[in-house]
Amino acid sequence: AQGAALRLPEADVLLLGGDLAYPGASGPVYQYRFFEPFTMAIDPASRFRANGGEAQKIVAAIPQNHDWFDSASTFCRYFVAQDKGDFLGARTPQRQTYFALKLPQAFWVLGFDWALTGDLDRQQFEAFRALLDTTREDGIQPGDDLLLIYPEPYWTRELGDGAPDGYPRRYQRLESLFEARGARIRMRLAGDLHHYH
């Protein structure tokens, strides 16, 4: 009926793209600018709450430049190597400030962390490249679909993104490796643009 409220089904995964406690990162700022608003807004019937001791939802996040104001320590306290349901009772299974999450139907969500450098560090590059190892059955396969979450939209800058001639940035090389493996980049998602009118 016209004017009736439409209730959409609740998702099983929540992806967070950084700057979680803008403008600064600290325990108190995360508490009152990030956790409390989510806690107040959650439906008591939500499946994000633990059910019988086991969470039914997954949260994955990347830090943004403002999350790095305290060396990402507050971000890591809640989202890295914890998985105790500290955020809405959901699972937070990632082990680093970046993540690779395999979804049903051969979809992957890859979240990149540039820290404050504008590119992937060597360890992160190698971790994502390892997903392309042809001997891995649990890795990215030809025909898989990729959703890439960047900390900032590199596509708003000049082509080449300031990389030295003949030496593209690591994220650029990684995208080329994904495509060479036969994976399809379906979407690039980023935040960090601040539009003021």
C-alpha cells in the first residue's frame, strides 16, 4: 500500500570504510562518536546480537587516516584479532587492519589499509597476492568477483597517482594481478572526500 513502511531484510555482513571516530581516534571518541550511536540505533530483535553465545553477523573494517591518529591502536582494540563480539555482538574475524572476506557465489570483499602512505605496505601486498596462488583452493579463482574497499578514491587524482615512472604503486600492481588471474573487479568503493557547501 502507498505510504506503507518497507522493511528490508537485515544483512549478514557490515563493512566499515574507516574514519570511524572522526575527527580523532581515541578510546573516548570511539565510544561516544561510534559505538554509542550504533548501540542506541540497533533493533532489539537484530541478529547482530549474539544468539545463544554465538554471533550470527560479521563486521569487517579498514582504518582511514583519522583512525591512524593514535597509530590505529583504538581501531585494532576493537576490530583486529579480537573476535569477542565487542561491537554489537558481531564477529570481527580479521587479523590485520586490512581484510579479505570470501562471500557466497564466488564474491570477495577486499579491504585495503594505506595507513598514512597512500599505498599498500609490502606485508599487505604479499598477503593479498598469496590469495592468487594457483595451488590454493581457498584463494581467488578465475571468474571470481571482487569488491575492493579503498581508504580513499585514488581515481579522483591524476592517472598514475604520482607513482615513479615504470614503477606503479602496489595497489595498482595488485589490481593487475587480480585481472591476470581472471578475477573480475566489480566495484571499487572509497570514502574520505569531504564536500562542503
